[in-house]
Amino acid sequence: MFKEILTILRREDLLTQAMKDVEEMLTRSELMFKAAVDKIIECKTPEIDIYEEDKEIDRSEWDVRRKVMEHLILSDRKGDVTAALVITDSVRDIERIGDYSKSIFELQKIFSPKVIVNDTHAKLFREITDQTFEIFKLTRDAYKEGNIQKAEIVLSLRLQTSKKCDEVLEYLASEQNLTAEYAVVYTLLSGYLKRVIAHLKNIASIVINPFRRMEIRAEEGVANVSEKKNQ
């Protein structure tokens, strides 16, 4: 199904532009994520402006939505609606990846030491981030090519990596000499990494079954409305 959607996108100017924008956003979000984890785990000064990159992703999201809306106004083909929904669903997840990458970067504000993650614990988090970069690549390739096999690998790796995040927290919880500041940083870092991975999984899920992702979004929307009414 996703390959058929790609065929639609490739023959329509505005949707084609929007699809390319999504691919660029995904690449930009990966660079942003790398800069953030390099700062927190490796103590490297970012080569990019994290905050400006985040703003650029936000601007791109709205630009993609505008192109999709303009195309739908001009188009009368029903198949275009499905393709448009796939695109807008994807940019939402990419925007969230940018937000969590910024949150990772801002962990440095919690306390002052230059070494935010010490050498012993950095090795644990490197295993997670290395696998996350692999997930980024597979997700981008799956989305660009409509490759279901690569998307399925993403779903499998997501489970492994999320489990690793939990195992790291369990291990750190057993350390008696861990200070409160480090405990807070490690807990938040593990949580943010899991959320980045989850949003990459969402994008890969679109490649496998676009309609299922739309059903989940609809269910989430209904749940949010019900929750607000009950407040």
C-alpha cells in the first residue's frame, strides 16, 4: 500500500515537494539528535545551533501542512487524501523527535559539571544511541523507498533498544554512590531516548500499514477529547 502512495506522491508537484520536505526533516532531526547526545554523553560542542534547528523543523512542519492543504484544495482524486494523511502523520512524529532532542541537550542545565555523563555510564548510553542511529537510517530508507522489510527491522530494534533503556535504569538504580543530580539526568535521558525511538517506530509503522497508524491517531484524539470533558 505504501508503495502505491509513493507513486501518487511522485506524480504530484505539491505532494512531491512535501514528501521531500519530510525526508529532509528526518535528516535534520537526526543531526539535531546527534548534536544533543554528543554534548551530553561525549562533552562535544555542537557544530549546529540546536535551538535554531528546532525552529527550522517547526517551520518545515507548517510548510509541509500548507503544501498538503493547498494540494487537497486543488485535487479531486481520493487517493491523494490518503497520501496527504501519511505525510502529515509523519511530520508530527519528526517534530516530536526534535523536541526530545532539544530536551536531551538541555540536560546540561540541571547541574554544572562539564562531564554530564561520566565515563563508566557513558558506555551504557553509547550502546543505546548507536542503535538509535541505526534506527534513524533504516526509518529514513524505509520511508523513502517504501521498504516494508526495513520498517519491520525498525520495529524489532525499537523493542530491543527500549528494553536496553530500562536495563540501564535498573543497573543505575543499584548503584549506591550515584548522586541525586546524576540520577535525575540518567532517568530523564533514558526516557527521552525511549521517546525518540518510539516516534521513529511510528514513522516506520506508517510504511507497514498507513491505515493502522491513522486509526491509532484517531483513537488517541477521541481519548484526549474524552479526558478533557471529564476534567
